[in-house]
Amino acid sequence: MFRITLATLVLSFLFLLQSARAERPNVLVCISDDQSYPHASAYGEPVIQTPGFDQVARQGMLFHNAFTPAPGCSPMRAAFLTGKYIWQIREAGTHASHFPKDLETFPYRLQEHGYKIGYTGKPWGPGKFNVSGWTENPAGPAFNSKKNKAPTGISSTNYAANFAAFLDDKDDDEPFCFWFGGHEPHRKFDKGIGARAGMDASSVKVPVFLPDAPEIRNDLLDYFYEIQWFDSHLVRMVEQLRTRGMLENTIIIVTSDNGMSFPRAKANVYEYGIHMPLAISWPKHFPKGRRSQDVVNLIDVTATIYDLCEVAAPEVITGRSLRTILDGKATEPQTMTFSGRERHSSSRYNSLGYPQRCVRTESYLYIRNYTPERWPAGTPQKYASVKYDANNEEVFSKLGPEHGGYHDIDACPSLNFLIDQRDSSQWGQYLGLSVDKRPREEFYDIRSDAACLYNLVGSAKHKSVLERHRKLLTDELIRSGDLRETDFSASQVWETYPRYSSLRWFPKPKWAEKDSPPKQEWLDDRRPR
């Protein structure tokens, strides 16, 4: 008679466990730093060549309407790691603060379910995770020891070699989740590197909110060069997966954190700040060569990772899985998503932020600016002597020659050009598009105005569709517990979160000797009526 021994049961269990681990998908998340849609060759951008991104798109799905949860690196990465809006994750939802330890991230949750995790390059940050009790970055343990020679302005981290070291470090049957966070195309750029590499400035499509001038075209070329550097490491990583026989069962996600580091893009909830490239493949399971017009958020990608890896998401997660879209089985398209920002740099008195929320649908972008009395790109003290009106509020006289006040815009040749040309009859109007104060509400028809230049809030023709978008945003913010909408006075907690990055101090306003601004305008309820 056949007898089942304890040893037989143990061996059978281990065999089944090994088989189950081998079948679970691997995950490779690739995030560039400051790259806007449509800046990849898969989208038809004529100057850029991104064969790595294009290959992932061909092997799976290319998304045309993917949006970041925040137009800044630190809050976006926190939202993506947690699968929640920035207004749901406290300090982690603002720039360069810290990451509360009770916020679960998908890499560590996957690790609890048998995944090997790690990152190379830029993880969550800037900010301090260790003050909250984290012993390693919320994106995982670092694999950054491999270096290579790189041009000026580009990281020396050999991302692809570090990925290979990570793969060598894991067990053969162990599924993995790896985070490739490129430092590119974050500034500073090596000025002129794009042209020296043979890229054609005459073929650049200059966004219409920037001057079509040689200085801008060449700055864009340098940005494109760094996108290609990031992509070159992606190409090598995909090839490593292929040669190791792992490509078919690896989910590859390629996107960016926020828009390009140019005026009116990064740190803004306009199109070039929130509209992201996104390609996702899983050759073993997803149909190839498909394109999606669904309006999706990168926190939906977080939910998708949990779903595809068959790991239960934390009890509270905001993102929605894209599995049916990727499988080609979706019955209804996704038609809207939401984004927002708080503080970016220390560019206002006492590091005050510029709180914004927005809803993006298939055709429209509606923006709510909660403190329209503040300067959206930073207070321009360094450009003028400060005067005061009868209400004791700052009034700026003619701009002076100094540069240095608009720190929500990364220092760059394009910003220098806008400042230098501010009195020019040809280019003078462009600086104001990026730095002037903005109304409480903005509403744009993206089909005809992707540059977000023609505010339709006062348009009688668009009154009903504007009301619909107002309601969409308000309802979602209330549903998701955003203090900016539910209790604006309580939402001033956002102004108290610490900032662990370099501070830039400006001349104090006249009211700075008092406890608070005299009119307390920044505590008013800014909800549209």
C-alpha cells in the first residue's frame, strides 16, 4: 500500500510553492524625471529617438491620455507608491517633506508576498524618509554601486548595470519588482549637447506658450538628448530580460513623474505639467501593438500592479486597475482623472505653497487655484523694489535686471530668455504666461488649446460644461477627503509640513514683523460659488 510520508508532503509543498513563484509576473517600473507627453518617438515626436519606450509600446499598449497625480517629483512618487491622491497622504503629498511610516507602498507590500525588490537611480524624493521610521527608501533598497562615465549634467549611475546586479542577487525562482528611476531629463543640461549630438533644432515642435526662438529650440534639444539617455538604459534592461528568458513574464511600465522643466510646464497643472508618456507591456498576456485613449492616472497603474501580481492592495487605495483596458476587455472607457499640487520650492514667504486641484476629462481641463493672491511661480522680489498699496499689499514697480525669483521654475536658458526679453515687443508677453498671478478658476478646451492659453470661464457658450466640471472636481475632492475643499482653514496644515531641502530666503514683506498677513487672505475659503 502506498504511504504518504511527511517528507513527501514537504517536498510536494515546496514544489508547488516554487512553481507558483515561477508563474508570478515580474515588474519593472521605469520613471524618467521631468518628461512631458508627447516627447517620445512612439508619439510621433520627430527629433527624439526612443527605441526602448517604443518597443514596450509595440509589445503592449501605448497610452495617449495618462496623467500624473502631481506635477512635482516628490509628491508624485509618493502618490504613485501608495496609489492615493496627494491630499490623502499628508506630508508625503508635498515637495521635499517626509513620508509617514503608516503609508504602505507597493514594493514593500509585494516583498511581503515573496517578491525581491530594489531600485536604481532616483527613488522617492527629495525629502527625508528616515525621520518617519523608514530604514530604507519607500521605493525599496538601493542598487546604485555601478557607475559609468556620463556627459555633464547626467547622472553617473549605470542604471542598466545596477539592474543586472539586482537580477544576479535574486533567487532563480523569485519574482521581482524593480524601480528604475532615471535622473534624466532633470536639469541642469549640458548646454548645446543636443546640437552636438546631431539633433536638428529646425525640426523641434516648440510649445506655443514658449517663444519660437533659437534659444528655446536648443534648450529643447538638450532636454530631448537626456530623454534619449534614459531610454538607452531602458533598451539595455529589456535586452537583459530577453537574454535571461524573463521578458515574456515581466510587466514593464514606462512613464515619467511630471512635465518637462520649462516655464509653464513642471510644477503646473497645465497640460505640459501633468500629461505623461505611458507604455505598458506583459508579452505573455497582453495583446500587442494597441493604443488607448482612456483618461488614466498613474495611481491607476499602482492598482494595476497589485491586480496583476494578485497581491491584495491596502484597504484604502484610490487608483483603479487598468487590467481590462490592457486585456482588451474593457466595456466602458475611462473619461476623467484628477491631479493637484501644494508646495513645490521655497519660493514664497515662509515657504507657502500654491495649492491647485484639477479635473481632466477627454476634452477639457478645469483648474481651481485656492490662493490666487499668491504668485504661481514664486514671488519676484529679486526683480524689483517692493512698494505697498493702501491695503498694505505688495506692489512691484518696473522689473530690475537681477535674476532669481521664480524658483518654482527650474533655472534654465529658457527662463533666462523670457526674463531678458520681458520688454521685447516680439517676446515680452511670454514671461507673464508663466509667472503672473492667475484667476481662481481656469477652464480650457484641450482639443483646440493644449497650451492652456484661452481661459473659458467667462464664456457663455461653455457655461454648462464648466458647471459640470466644477461639480466633477468638487464631488471627487469631497469624496476623497481633501481638506482644501472640505475645510479650507484646516487645510493650512499643508503650510506647516517641514521641508528638507535648500531654502531660498527673500526680503521680508512689510507685514513680516507681525504674526500673520494683515488681511489673513490666505485663510479665506477659496471655493468657487
